[in-house]
Amino acid sequence: MNFDPNLIRNFSIIAHIDHGKSTLADRMMELTDTVAKRDMEEQLLDSMDIERERGITIKASAVRMFYHHTDGKTYMFNLIDTPGHVDFNYEVSRALAACEGAVLVVDATQGIEAQTLANVYLAVDNGLEVLPVINKVDLPSAEPERVIREIEDVIGIPAEDAPCISAKTGLNVEQVLARIVDTIPAPTGDPDAPLKALIFDCFYDNYKGALSYVRIFDGTVQAGTRIRSMATGNEFDVTEVGVFAPTWKPVDQLTAGEVGYIAASIKSVAETKVGDTITTANRPTKEALPGYKQANSMVFCGVYPADGAHYDDLKEALDKLKLNDASLSYEHETSAALGYGFRCGFLGLLHMEIITERLEREFDLDLVTTAPSVVYRVHTLDGRDLVIDNPTNLPNAAEIDYMEEPMVKATIMTPSEYVGTIMELCQNNRGVFIDMQYIEADRVNLHYVLPLNEIIYDFFDSLKSRSRGYASFDYELSGYEKSDLVRLDFLLNGEMCDALSTIVHKDRAYAKGRAVAEKLKDVIPRQQFEIPVQAAIGSKIIARETVKAVRKDVLAKCYGGDITRKKKLLEKQKEGKKRMRQVGSVAVPSDAFMSVLRING
Amino acid sequence: MIGVYVHIPYCLKKCRYCDFCSIPIDETAGRYRSAVCGEIALSKAKYPDERVKTVFFGGGTPTALPPEDLVSILDAIRTAFPVEPDAEISIECNPKTIGFEGLRMLHDAGFNRLSIGLQTTQNALLKRIGRVHTFEEFLATYKAARDAGFTNINIDLMHGLPGQTQADYLDAIRTVAALEPTHISAYSLILEEGTPLYDDVIARRETLPDPDAVADMEDAGMDLLEALGYRRYEVSNFAKPGFECRHNLIYWHNEPYLGLGVAAHSSMIEDGFWVRFSNESSIPAYLKKLEKGKLPRAERIITNTFEQMFESIMLGLRLVKGIDRKVFFDRFGCDVIETYREAYDKNDRFGFWDHSDPARLRLNRLGMDHLDAVLRDFRERRLIDFLR
């Protein structure tokens, strides 16, 4: 027996970090008795440790709720939670495409942020009805009227009767549930038409295989249905369909308008691509849903085991993470300095941090990661077009005709008092100013075109510190531009260390070379001999520092009672050295390769 | 032939940098002498054929015990084991713990080498590191020792002390050398965890000179000592020719020795096996075992040939003369350089070896500064590779 589609509401929640998205979702689940209060884990939707610790959502997830409305009817709510970071923009757009509406949560003490704005536009582009909600009205510094005005001015949607709530205390959350029924349209769709289902996320389970999280637009799917991916043409037999209640609960079938999961003995999430359309093999739908894209890695870095003996463990760990994260890419690479490892591609810097952190935590690996790189296009004099994601692979300068680097269009929202310092930051990072709009008397929206290369390092951190945390930031890729780039190399004791090479703009090479050489001088421990640290462009040395030799590395006393102790001490010192990588004659601590990033060049 | 070490764990007061086994003298001191004598008797039963070529009373402060007790322990050793007629018999002492009468009693009983803990000559620095005596009190002890008949005397000095300058240290060396002792030990302060000084440094109540300044001090001190006729023969030890400490050479040559007393360590050959063992490290536990007529052993490790080889290198390279390759070959059946070729070559590239005598493996002065790094390289050699 199917649920009446007119009583279904599919929606997601859009909010800036810390504006209360997860707390509101928790309250909704409590009010609808979806979970008993005693079973509530703080912020149920963010199930990974890293998600809870960082207060961000990495993967989308969904939950089904039943709401008893004042009109006496019971409604099925499908809340689709979206990732909250620019790295996962595509995933957000697909999750929104699965909904008819979005609840926009804005912090009454803060206002709209750049990221929120980007996601609201995504929602509007996807034809969603947006329901604004003003949160944290219980705080003394709350200014709901100002925030309502801001929503109307900036986004251009009516907000005068937006519910003013406190997700923390539960104040007026009931109103939000009622307004979802009234504001957000019921799904349309024909249960008898050929199956048309959108994959908005996927999850790998050890027992069920890769699960596709889907929104059914047309048709019906059940165990036994032979389905086909419209992107790849691959076919699978459905073994189970189910809903999120909030954990997986098998049901007989999923039908038009509903949200749930499909299990079909799919071996890896790589075969169930977010954005793909699923249909039935014997009666396929004519057209796929629009918007499918292949996820492209934007940022690459080398990932190596700190101890070369753990290469296979690292490979196994990457294989496992890949099962659940189709956007992670990796291939074997060899570094003269670091030995065997992988060149990994990520959606962005946060994605990279998350993956490396999970590798270290969940798989107990010690890693060495190299400086991240974007993807450059290199055109050689002999007419070849190369795509370079590893500085080591850059041809000699003499062979290069010209290079292009990826650019982004950045939106920065900030209180107007920080405009000066933020513009300076953008200028320092080779930004090109486009325009500035006043949202209110004291808040502005800045637009810049910036090289992606400049923002993957510490741009976001600098922005936060320059604006005391008030500025917010969003970007989208805007294409490639010709740029005067060079490879900056580093030599330790006269030997080049490939793992430290980076591609930088020519004008910044000197400053960066000096800063990194200084940093390396500090992080490389003194050894038995003096170590020159040099920065070079081609064969030209542009900066030099020296790590002085250790003066005394000998224990003053060693008599009869000290011998066993002394041997243990030597073993311990050796363990310490193990955590270093031998680059030619020089022992380099694992974190040195990454620490060179933390440079305000 | 073995060396015998006797540990006397008592002090007037523990110095702020000290992590040795020592306590202020208390009521256990009376039972300690008879316990050590008991251990000597039990040891005799276990090693009936051993002969003794050196004896060393260390601490703590051995002279915190009455000289009669010390003499009776030495007598017990002589009764149990044949002690060579020319044996070196050393005892450590600290100023203020013993006077002329006591020193004469020790000398007459056969102690022929005295080691005095001075550390430095500036009274302010002595106070800062928690020493209980002044320089003047040391001078009185030194004179009394000479008067009592001691001609072979070592003086301990330290550098890298909180507040110490290079001028302070060189001044201390000159002052001490003017007294013409036969031997000077010159230690760099080791900041040991668990000592009051360590806690003070961590809490920033006390600061040590920076490591480069300490290295400068050490190098200048070494030059000065050599210029004054004290030849460096080990990392921290300097002597007039012929007055190297024979007991300590036993450790550095990796030869057998028997340690008596609380927390003492031994390295002995038992049934053909080289064994390292240690005694109970708390006085009550030590006394209890002996009062029950049992040897006070805490730990016992059989050292295999491979470990012995490494220990011989670890200890032998501390000596300026280094390792006699023939002695090494005769003991282990392999050449020390060939067996550790990789470590040898690596450190040869650094210029750490002294090539003047092909019969020996020895570090030059630069190499000795990096001894621990050299040893880590030698430690890379694994037993499994050696067996192949």
C-alpha cells in the first residue's frame, strides 16, 4: 500500500556552519517521535567522529519522519541533509535536486553568510520552494527583524512571517513543521511511468554492498527489479529497498515521490554515481534527470606511508575509503624522497584533510603528505598539451610555451569594517577585483577572481583571522587563465627533494622560496653535519639557509650500571629517527613536507 | 679476573641534579654493612675461583658510612676473594663527610685511590646545584687526603651548570689542576627526569646554558685540560699518563665485574654465558633478601654474542684509544669493521674515524662528539643479518 504522494514533503535544510542545522533536525526528529529522546545522540545526522568534532556534515544523509498536522492528516517528511562545505558543492546540488523545498536557517545574531547564499541560489536554480527560519532568537544579541530584512533584500524572498525559533530550546519548532506542510509542494510524479530515480548519495555497507540513496521521481522499484544506470549503462538486480527511519529499514517498494535506498549487490560506490539516474532495464525512461556530472578532483597531493613498509596498508585503506567515497581518486606514484606512495585527488582542501585524517585515525597509519597542487595545463613548444597535477612532472622551462592555471570566482561576505584588510589579502593572493555590493549599511559582498592555487593553502584561515571570524567565503571554478608560473624546488645538502617542489607564480617565487627555506631550517633537526637548505628555480638558487650541525651527541657518563639503560636509550632515539624520512643524507621529519604550506607568502 | 664495585647508597643530602640510588643516611645504615658482607659471602659461594684486580666503592657517598664499616667491607672482600697485590682500590668521597683520621684509616686499610666530588669551585654555583659543601671545605678534605697518604686522587668537575659561564668552568679547571691531582673527570650535566633540577627547568624556575654554549665550554675545557697535562682517555675522563682509572677501564673494555650493594649492576660469566644482572634497587628489599640469606637479585639477562659485540663497541668507542681489532676478533671471531661495514663507511664519510692506527677502531675528537649517532648506526645491524 503506497503512501499518498500528496502527503509527502521532501526537503533539505540550508544553513551556515553553527547556525543550527543539525540541532533543528534533531528537534524535528524528537517532535515527530522518529527517535526517542533517550536514544538521541548529539546531532544524529553527523555520524562520523570527524563530522561531530568539526561541526560539519561531510556526507549527505536522510531521515524519514511522520508528522501529525493540525489538519488531522499525517504527513511523511523526508529530510535530506546536505554537506556543508564548498568542496562538496556538486553533492549539495544533487541533494537539493531530490527535494521540492528547502528550509533556510539563519542565525538571528549573525545574518546570511556567503556559503548560505550560494546554497540558496542552488536551491532556487533547482526550482525549490525556500522556507526561511530565524534561529537563536533566544540569545540576547538576536536581531530577528534585521535578519528578516536581510533575507528579503539579499535573496529576494518574502520572510516577514518566517518562524522565529530556538532550535536549542525547541521554541516554535512546531511552527516550522506546520509551515513545511503549507509551503513546500507535494511531489508530483507518476507511479506507473517508467522508473526514474535520482541518486543523491551513496553509502558502502559491508553486508549490503554499495547502497544508492535515491529520490523516486517516476515509477516504482522493489526487490527483484533489474535496474540500469543511465550514466554507465550498467545493470543490477535490486536485492532490497528501504527507507531511513532513521536507520535503514527495508520496505516492500519505493514509489514516485518517495526517498529511500536501493541495494543491488553493487561492489563499490564508484558504480553508483551521485547525480546518476536509475531506471528499469526492461522499460527504461526516455531521458535522464539533468545535472549529472563526473566528479573532478580539484586538489592533488602525494600521500606516503611514514614508514615505507606500510605501503600495502595504505593501499588497502585507500581502497576501503574509496568504497564509500567515489570522489576520492588515487594512483601509485614514486618519489625519490619518499619512496612508494599515491597521488591522491580531492574535491578540495577540506576533503583532503578529511581523507588524510581518516586514514590516520581509522586505519592507524602514519602518513607523510606533500604540498597540495591544483591541476595546471601546460602547452609545450612542440605543440603538446599536458595536464599536470604533480610539480615533479612539469617539463623543463625551456620546453614550455605557456601555462594555464585554474581560477575561481570568489564571493566574500563581510562586515564593512574589514573590507580594507580583506581586499589586501585578495590582492596579495593575486586576486582580481570584480565588484562590491552593500547588502546593508555595514555589510558588503565582495567578488574577486582568484587563482585556485592561492586559496587552497591558508586563504580561508587568513580571511577568518583578518575579519575576526566574521567574513564568510564561497567560490566556484571559473575556468583556466594563462599565467606566468615556475616550479620552485628545494635542495637539502645539495640534493633536490622532489616532495617539496611546488608550482608558484613567478612574482611570488622569491618570497615563497625564502619563507619555505626559513621554515625548513626550523623544522629539520640538527644532524651530524651542516645542512644547506636552498630554494631554486631551475638551476638558479634564490634563497639559502643553514641547519647547523649538532655539537655534542654523546652521553657524558657510562659506567657499569648505565649499560642496559644506555642501550635502551639508543633504541628510543632510533625510534624517534624512524619517524623521519631520509632524503639523501638528510633526515627530515614527516610533517616538514606539509608544514611548508603554512607560509604566508 | 674481575672488578668489584660496592655501592653505598647514603648521602648527607641529595644534590639537585642527582638521580643515582642514594638517600640521606638513616637507621638502615647500621644493617647495611652486614648485608653487604653477607652478599660477599654468598657471591664467593657462587664464583669460588674469581680473582680481583680492582675494587671501587661508589655511591651515594661511601664516606657517609663510618670508615670502620668501609674497612670491614673491604676486609670481607679480601677474605672471600684473592685480591691482586697491585690491585687498584678506589673510594669516592665528598667534602664534609670525612676528616684526616678517617682518611688515614682508609688508606692504611688498603684504599689506594680516592675520588673526590667537587663539581665546581665557585661557591654560588655549588649552592645552586644543591651541594652541601663550599670550595674551602673541599680544599680541607683534599689536604687531609694528601696528609693521610693518598697520592692517586681524582677530582670530579661538571660543566653546563645553571648560571655557569665558560670563564667559571675554565677557572675551576685551572684551580683544580694547580692542586695536581692525578685524574680529573669532567662531566657535562645530564638533566635527568625526576630530579628537583629537572622540575625547576621544566617550570622555568631555573635555566641551563644553551647546548651550543655548553659545547663551547666543553671544547675549551678539553683543550685546557690537555694543555695542563691531563690526557683525555675517555669521553669525560682525563688523567696524567699512567693514572687512568683501571676499574672504569674494565667497564669500557666490556670485561666482567661484580657489583655489590643496593642497585648495583654486574656483568659476569656464568657457565660460559655472559650475564648482566642487577640487585634490588630499594634498600628495604635489598636488606630483606640478604637477611633471609638470599642473593638480592632483581633482574638477570643473558647477553648473546651479538649483543656483547654491540656492547663492546658502545663502550670501547668511548675510549680515545678505541677498540683493539685483534682483541675484538679473538673474543668474537670476526672483524669489527667488516662486520659493521655499513655503519663504518657512513661515519667514514662524515670524517669521524681516526685512521692513525689500523690495528684499532677509534673515533677522532669530532667523531666522539657524535658517539651516540655513530652507535645508532651500529645498532642498525640486526642479529638476523649477522647470522646470515
